[in-house]
Amino acid sequence: MISVKKRREIKAFLVTASIGIVVLGGQQVLADAASEMVNPKDKVLVGYWHNWKSTGKDGYKGGSSADFNLSSTQEGYNVINVSFMKTPEG
């Protein structure tokens, strides 16, 4: 079990490291592909993507999930969650 003192030290380290990254790293550290945010005033269409082949009955209501490249996502989806992904090594 982690002692209360150790927890405080960990929290202090994480806060200090976060501040250091923001101050010293600037926007280069924080900028990424998610920097362009969805306009919440318009409609939001969210999709969930994975990159493994269907084994059947693994989709919604026991259906089969689609197998396609992320770059082939249909137009209209402005948020794509990539929650689970397998690497080429497995």
C-alpha cells in the first residue's frame, strides 16, 4: 500500500511536471491531431473504430462489425473514437 506521504509526493511531482511541460514545452507539446476541435453548436456524429476482423456476432445486437481502414470512414462523422487498436505485431 502506498503511504499518504508517498501519495502527496507523487501528486506534487505530477503537478510540477505538468506545469513544466506547459511552460517549457509551449504549444508544440500540446498540439496534435486533436487540436482541431468539433464545433459543439452543430450536430456531432460520433463513430467508434477498431482494426480487427470480425469473428461474427461481435457487433451490435449480435451482428457482424465492419472491417475497413480508418481513412475510409464515411463523410459526416466528425468524431471518431479509436478506443482499441491492434498493432501489426498483434
